[in-house]
Amino acid sequence: MTWAALLEDQFDEATAGLRPDSLATVLDSFRAVLLGEAGLPARPVPAAAALADLWQRTEGGSPPQWHRRFYDHMSDGLRCQLRASVHRATRTPLDVATCVELRGRLGWAAFAHDLQHHIHQVGIPEAVYCSTIYQTLLWSAADVIMWTNDLVSHTREAAVGETSNLALTVQAERGLTSQQAVDHVHRMIADRLQVVLEASLELPGLVRSLRLGDEARLVAEQCLTHLRTRRISACPGLSQPAASPFRNTQPPEQIPDLPQPLLLGHPCVGGREARRSRTTGGGRHCHAWRG
């Protein structure tokens, strides 16, 4: 997860996210690592070398279906990152529909969920995982997390021209004030959370109807617990949707420029590419960044 978090910072906040052509080549090298294709070049991009090392230690002990699922989610996330990069490079704002489509997939939710399955050796049956109910749970939970992150970071990101923040996209497309946009996205989060809760109630019935046995039921419960507690409960302010905790009452914190690792082989130059939020809920990962 550290690899993914640092990589996303390079996409969002360094020059790598402004160069789609160069980024596409780097992302293809990531896919090659996961597929076990030709070895790395003599001087590989640092992020690709790190991924190769991590993947060598991760892929063992997991069934082929997990490998395929992990690759599919990773590749899908990389495509979404490239789409977002094109918007940044051309300074073309996302429309709300496109932002909603991409946002959950830009946050590595499925990536993290797959890793949980690997770490805990949870072999969820394909019939359950591929069901509409389970997919609704997974991606709705991802939306809740990433939209909440957008509320936390929207003031800072407005100052640097970020194009993939949902609150900023809603504000621009609908001609709202900043606070009106925040309140609107908060209602969207509350609605999506309701979808998660309803789907979670339907999952046990699905497992019973498929007659997969007690082991499959226990695995589904484990996965459901992870989606509920490790994702949804980590996002603040969702228990009382009518009262938004994200009020624009404080000016954005002034963050000093910080060096970032050259994960993608590109220098980080000034402004946003060298900034991270140090507030408790700041940044795009719902955690404090400690330099």
C-alpha cells in the first residue's frame, strides 16, 4: 500500500501526471511485471523495480484466479490514471459523470481489497465475488472513501488546479459556491453509503441461495467485515448526513515544499508537486503524511 500511495502522489502532484505519453510507457512496464513478461531494463524506472520486488514476494501462495483478479484491477486503475493524466495535461476539467466513473478506481480500493484476500488467505468464490451484490459493495465503498477524501482536500486542490476532485467538478459544472458543492457531495456520500448498507444485508442471502456451504459463508462474512470496518468507518462524518463536518471555516494550511522520491524517474518541481497535507484527515488517503 505504501508503493501505491507514493505512486498516486506522483500521478497527482508531480510532473509525471502531466506527461501522458511518458506515463503510458511506465504503466505498461507495470503490467509487464505483473504478467511476468520480459525482464526489467538495465536502468528500470524505480517504481517498476520496486513493484517487481514486491510482486516476487507476493504472488506466491495465491491461486491463479487471484492473480487474474489482481492484474485486472491494477490494469484498470492504471488506465484510469492515464485518463486523468490527459485531463491534467490539457487542463480540461472532468464532467461530473466522468469523475464519478473514475474516482473510486483512482484510489486503489480494489487493489487494497485484493491484498487483504492474499494476506489473510481468503479465497472468496468467484460466484460470490462476481455477483452484482458483491461488486456493488466493493465499488460503492470505494466511492464513499474517495469522495470523502475529495471533501477533505478540495480547498487545497482548488488552489493548484486539480481536475479530478469531485467537489470541484460539481462546483464548476453546476455553478455552485464552494460550500454548496461540499454539501452536495456530502449528500452523494450519504446516498452511496446507503447503497453499501443495503447490499451488505443482501450478501448473506446470496451465499445461502448459491448453496456454497459454511466455509463460503464465513469467507463472505470476513470480506464484508473488511469492507464495513476498514473502509466505511474510516471516513468521518457519515453517521449524520444532514450535518456536514466539512465546513469552509478555516483557510488552507500553508504547507512547506517537501522533496518527493523520484519513483517514476521524473523530477518534482515546485508548487503542488512538492506539497502534502499534514492535517489529520488531509490528503487523498485519509491519513496524515509525515515527512
